[in-house]
Amino acid sequence: MMLIGIDPHKSTHTATAVDPETNRDHASIRIDVTLQEYERMLDWARQWPRRRWAVENARGLGHHLTSWLLARGEQVVDVPPRATARVRQLSRGAGRKNDRIDAAAAACVAALQGDARPVQPENSTDALALLDERRSNLAQARVRAVNQLHALLRALLPGGAPRDLSAAKAEHLLESVVPVGPAEITRHVLAADLIAEIRAWDVKLKDNAKAMAALVTQSDSRLTDTPGIGAVTAARLLGRTGNPTRFPTAGAFAQYAGTAPIEIASADRARHRLSRRGDRQLNAALHTVAITQIRMPGTRGHAYHQAKLAEGKTPREAQRCLSGCCCTDLGVCRSNGSLDWVVAGCSAHTSRAS
């Protein structure tokens, strides 16, 4: 098996073939980022019938090449840039760095380290990730428009506008204003424009939610059967998690989501602190599920939270326990090629999550 490391750039890609048994650099090729050059690189690689591609940052600059190789039945693994940097630091060469060395380092990571992850063709979870990112951008744009509208109404109305401002409420308030002078007339016109923008954002957010719900249904996921998880939250969980098989244990997923506590131990003293690492968007989705279940009597999360309170924990500590529990005690399974998440029992999750 020959490992072919790829160092991708915006306009060029460099491929280096490395023998995993000896870590020796056998050959290298540099191509421009075009489909014709992709074909030339693949023809060059066919001299090794058994091969695997190690692409640095396969979800970033190497995304298009990775998708092209997967469509042609090639085996591809994703290598994080930080892993190739570690290999360069530990190898001989006095800190030298060029594209060929970077490509060889990517292949060495795939051969020796556990950081390389197999890449699968894109599916519904990738589409959900795109919709989730789009929803975040739409929501931020709507919040900015509402904040600007609040500022204008504060100058046009005595007491300003209510906090839970919608386009309909703002329009009703604006109709009661009779602007006097060029400044107030300009504020009135700008406020009307912002109301129209907010209505447009609302329509786009509704369309986005419908698209998410349709993809979640097509994926045959049972996430929405869990109390506190709707179509939008399920889409975020599925989209930001991706292929669950890349997490060897539930604890690895908890660390990725930032819900696993960080141990700080010295001598005979051991304690834990809250993690601020991991995917914060995924962490926020799990936090939403935990908070929702706390407020829903009869759910497993509510019972778990009450049990932690009975143990003497503060509400905040009990909430953190539940957030970690929702993450580390999620069972992952495959069914008909789709992703299923089923909430398992939380009794095994003890005070280490606090």
C-alpha cells in the first residue's frame, strides 16, 4: 500500500508518494488546480495499484480534490494541518518546509498517527451542515436588522419599542408616527425598509426550517422522537456531528462537543472544570436539549436533573451534569445507511460531569 500525501493550495496541489513501511519519499508531482491536471495526477498515481490518498485539510482547500477522488473510487483520509506540523517538527531537516515536505508529512501522519480520518462521499448530513450554517447567517442578519429598527423606533416613539419586536408589531407602531422634519422623515423611511428586510429574513428562515425538516425525514433519523429535539435542533446535531463512526467512544464525542469536563489533578487531589473547547454550536444544541427536558416533567432529563438536585448539587451543577449526560450517553447506531441517535439511560453519568 502506497500512501500519497497531498498538500493543497488554492492554485496548485503537490502530491508525494511515501512507503508506509520505510517512510521513504518515492516520488512527487505538482499540478495546477484544474480537472485536466487532476487526471494527470491520477494517471501518475496508477503506477501503484494499491494506494491511499492522505489529503491535508480535506474539508478545506482539499475539498474539491477529495470529492473528485472519492467519485472515482479512491480511498482518501483527512489529515489535520496541526498533525503535519508536528511531524515536520519531529523529523530531520532543521525546520525546512516546502510543499513536497508538507505532502510527505501528511502521508506520514496517515501511516503512523491516529489523527487521519477516512473521508466518505457527501450525504444528507453534509447538506444539513450547509443549511445549519445558512440558518445561523440568516438569524444573525435578522438580529442586526431588529437592533437597527429598535434604535430608530426609540427616536420616533416615546418609550421606544418592545423587546419581542416582530415585523407586524413594528409596522403597527410605525403607522402611529407622524414624522416632522427631515431627520424624522429619514428615520421613518429607514424603519420601513428594515421592516421589509425583517419580513424577508423571516420568510427565508421558514424556508430553511422546511428544508431541514425534509432532509431529517429523508435520513430516517429518530432524533425528533426525543423530547426537546425538533427538526432544526436535529439538523444541527446531525450536520455538525457528521459520520458518527469517526468517534471511537461516547467520551470522544463528548470531548468533541465540549461537554466532557476537564480533569485537573495533582498528587492526591483531583477536580474537574468546565470545558470551553470543542464545537460550540454542537455544545449549544445539546445545552438546548438539556434545558428543554429540565422544563418538561415526565422526561428522562427532568428525572435526572431532579435526582442530581436531591444529591445536594446546585441547579447549575445539575444542569451541567445533564448537558454532559445528553452527550456521553447518546447511543450511536447505523440503520439502513442513515444516522440514528437514541437517548440512553443517564444513571451511569455521575458527578464527574459537574
